[in-house]
Amino acid sequence: MVTPKTERSTLRVVASSYGHDEKRFGVVCDIEGYPGWQLLSDVEVTPDGLRLRRLVIEPSRDVTPDSGITTRMLREIRTGALLALLRKMAEQMAPYLPSDAPDLSVNHRVGRRGRDDRFYARWAAEYAAALTRSGHPVAELSARHNLSASQVRNLVHACRKRGMLTAAPPGRPGGELTARATELLREG
């Protein structure tokens, strides 16, 4: 049986608990769009925020739904949405929690930190120097930094987009450091 595709399954909290001593949330959610299934989660509260310890999908009744657990269901369950739901619950429960309960608000960017302009200025300088030594600067930088040629080309492209390198003839290596790149290299 094919389950109808939904944009993204949303989770509706059916039951929850917070163990202050263990610093853990337990949450049971219905998975909208998948009747008869529920999501059980065990989430640990750490100084860095919430950490998902366990995630279980099981029938909400004694009878397993005809569809079974599908790949589509697994793809549509968003753990980030679950953690955001827990943060919101913690906000609402704050008046009832002990005073030493952890602060679960997210005030920092989650994910990989972006690269600053100095990073690209250094790459632009390396590329410009490799141009003077070789007719194949991408291959040289790729071997030196243990990166694929496409990764180096992407970095060089980003340098051009950020104004660190001048344009090159189409399909050919080339370009020079810009005044902006030179200034950033002097500062750093």
C-alpha cells in the first residue's frame, strides 16, 4: 500500500514528561498523515542544548497499520522539528520547573560556521601564486591541499564572486588579486 505523500509530517504531542534528576524529556507524538503510528523519543538536556538519545516508531494501538513503516514516513519525520517542539514546551513549562532548570533557548547559529573574507583572500593569493608557477594551478593546489579539482575550482569561483580575484578568460586559468584581497591579506 502506498502512503499518500505529504509535504512534511508534523508531530502532535500526545504525552510528555521531564525528569529533572536525569535531565531528560520523554515525548510521545502522533505522526500526522500516518494514522495508527506514534513516535517515542528520549531527549537529554546538555549544556549545549538538546541531544536526541532514542527515537522509536511504533503502532499507537496493539494492531500494526497495514502500511507498515515506510521509507517515506522515515524521510518525512524531522528530528529538528521535534527538538524545536521540545524547546517550545520547555518555554511554556518554565514557570513550573525548578530554578536551576537549563536554558534551552537557541541564541547561536546551528550548523557549520561560514568562512570569512580572509579565508578567500588567502585562497585567491595561493591561486594567483600557482598561476605564476604552473599552467595548471587547479591541479597543483588540489595536490598540495589534498582536495579534488572540483573543490579547488569551487573555491576559486567563490574567490571571484567575493571580489578577491579578477575574471579569467572563459575556460582558461587566470585572474589577479584584487585590491580588496591585498588589503585583507595585509590586515590578517
